[in-house]
Amino acid sequence: MRAAGHAHADLASFIRFCAVGAIGFAVDAGVLMALLALYPDALIGARLVSILVALTLTWALNRRHTFSSRDPKLIAEWGRFTGVNGLGAALNFATYSALLYAFPSTPPLAALAAGSALALAFNYLGSRRFVFTGGSSRAA
């Protein structure tokens, strides 16, 4: 019975992580498109800014709603989140860039979606295992 409860908690945690990710995706896309409207040739620079904004927002939301972190060392936790999810963002960014350069007619949002999908599982597992470890966790 304990295994079934643990699996249910893991699934609920993953669903919350995905919901936070969807919000992060919307913010990422919104920032990206707003910056591209202002600077149409800044495909890479705009993407770097949009990643940083989305990364910070998703840390705050996951801290509260997915993992219920009570770690008082906010900077250290944000640093771990940035490190783990930065690797996921690098995977996301590499996919985005490769698609735009290999297939120049690819819409930026399609490239963004592909990169985000690849980074999802990596970010969840890394966040769960290495970031939100101090304090209570809804996933535990």
C-alpha cells in the first residue's frame, strides 16, 4: 500500500511540476515574442533573456507549490535550481538554436516548444533529487 501512495505522490508532484512548467512556458514565450517584436534580429539574445525570466519564475512556483520547500537558504536553493535547470535550459536552448539554424523557416515558438519538451523530464528529476531536498516536500 505504501508503494501505491508513493507512486500517487510522485504523479501528483509531476503534474504540479508540469503545470508550473506550462506557466513558465507561457512567460518564456511571451518574453521571447515581446523582445523579438522590439529586436527582430535578436533571436539568440531574446531567448537567453526569456530563459532567465522563466527559470526564476518556475523556481519560485515550484518551491511553493510543487515541493513545498522550507529551505531558509534561498540563494543556495536558487543556485541549485539554476544549476540543475540551467543544464535543462542548455538542452532547451541547443534544440531551439539547432532547429532555427538547420531549418530557417521554423517558427521560433515551435523551436521553443521542442526544446521545452526535451528538457522537462531532466528538470523534474534534477529538481526533485538535487534542489528541493531541505524541508518538507509534497512529493515525499
